[in-house]
Amino acid sequence: MRFLLASLVHDDSFADNVGVSLEAMGHEVVRPLRVRHTAYYSLPALAWRTAMERIQGARPSGDDLAILAAVRDTRPAVVLALTHGIHGEVLAEVGRLGARRVIWWGDAPSNNRRWGFLDPGWDLVLAKDSALVSKLRLLGRNAHLLHEAMNPAWHKPVSGGRNDTVAVVGNSYAFRQAICVRLLEHGVKLGVYGSRPPVWSDPTYRRIHTGRYVVREEKSRVFGEALGCLNTFQATEGDSLNCRAFEIAGAAGLQLVEHRPALEQCFDPGTEVLAFRTFEELLQHVDRARRSPQETDRIRQAGARRALAEHTYKHRLESLLQLLNTP
């Protein structure tokens, strides 16, 4: 089957992992929006896109038009948008051209822009938040729960040892910064990775940021070698998990994860991950990792086995295809 990814594709992005996994399953993948992460998210590029949004107003964007042109050129069976909306006019034309239209939202619902996943033109809407699925069904949408996942091609154990830092990988949103600063105040050593922190960042957080944006095997090495891997969620995130919940597990990292009911759908807290509800519980987990490495190694390995057995992108895409084929 030919899929067109109507999303930005850069190394180890949601769309990259889905595309590589689809190809491994024998499908053809078209990627009209391939970008380099460092260039696309640079300050000049961000400023240019902000200006163009003002100029374009309610009209389709350049990305929308590139998607439509690629659909006309390649005639895919499925247009799959990954946390990326499509202008309503373009989405309607994609349907007239015969493609099935699927959106899989892997972000907080609050980050939806314009109609996004609410557009009635989608044939199938997949979301990682059960509350969002319920709201979409209220509108008559064909909506289903589908978590993110890990890609065993590179989210796998690759570490060569252990260090004494707690790894933090991802965007520098305010809640993540605040909990990092509090951990530092309690003597926890951190290794923070990801895109350059925004200008409003806490000075202490900015000082400890490594400035390294890690992907694929390098990211897995960071997870696997760390004393533990902190996984928190934005204050606007509902009862859902991020991709790191599965990537950390796949890399045999010791996951220190903020508890939420959705976690228990995917992992066994205490056996495969270490979940915390309070800051004191988080500190206890860090201390346990220091004092009992053999015990926490068993948790690492159990999490890795669970991720590989149940939480790969192949598993998710098989579910997606089954939903597409269900009348």
C-alpha cells in the first residue's frame, strides 16, 4: 500500500519512525515534507514561518499545497498526518482524489491548531488520550485510542556502561524545567538533552542543558547509560503517554515516570517502570537506583521486553490498518 506522510519528517521524529516502520512492513512511503531539524527549528526559520502565517491568513499554507501536489503526483492509498493538521480545503480535495485520510495525534490536545483533528474530513482519527477520543466521538468522528510507540531499529539497548546522572530528554517546557531545578536543589545530577532551551528558560536549567539534540541510537545510549531516565508531562497533557515512555523502555533505560492511569495500560509499575506521584517518591526511586543497581537492572530488562513484545510501531500500525479495513 502507498502511504503519503502529511507531516514534517526529520530523524527520529514521530513521522520518521512511522515511515521507516511502514517500509519495513512492505509498504511504500512518500515524504513530501522532509526537513532537517536544526534548520527547520532555527530562529530565522521560525520567524519566517510566523510572518508567512500572518500573510497567508486563512488560506492553505505552503506545506498544505506541497501535500496536495504530492497527492496528485503519487496517488497514495492513504494520507497519514502525524500530529499535523491539513487545511480543510486541501483535506477535502485529498478525499476527492481517492485517498483515505487519517490523522494520528501524538501531542497534547491543547496544541491542536485551527480545526486540526476536529475537521470532519478525516476518515479516521487516532489519539493517545482517551478523553479526547470520547470528545471526538461526541462529534460523530471515527475516533480510536492509539498510543505512540518505539522503533526497535534504534530504540534498543546499546549502552556500554552506567553513569551517575538522571537523563532528561525532550522539549524544555516549563514543568520539565521546574522539576529539574528542584531535583538539582536536592543534589540529583542531571544530563539534559534536546533542542536549545527558549529565551525565557530558568537560568539554572539553561546552564545544565548539554545543548545536544539526540536521536536514534545516540538517544538510546543516553537512556541506557543513565542512572535513571526522568519522564514527565506538560501540565496541559491529559491521561496519555509520550513517545519517550516507550523509547526509554526499548533502550533498557530505568524509567522514572510521572504516574497516570494510562501508564498501567502499557506497563507494570514497579516491575517494568518506576512511577511516582510525589516528589518524595521520585527521590526514593533515584536513591534506589544508586543503592540497588542489580535490582533496578531487572526492571530495565523487564521494561525492554514489554516494549519489544507489545509497543513497537509495527504493533500500532497493524492496529491502524485493521481500523482502516473495518467498515
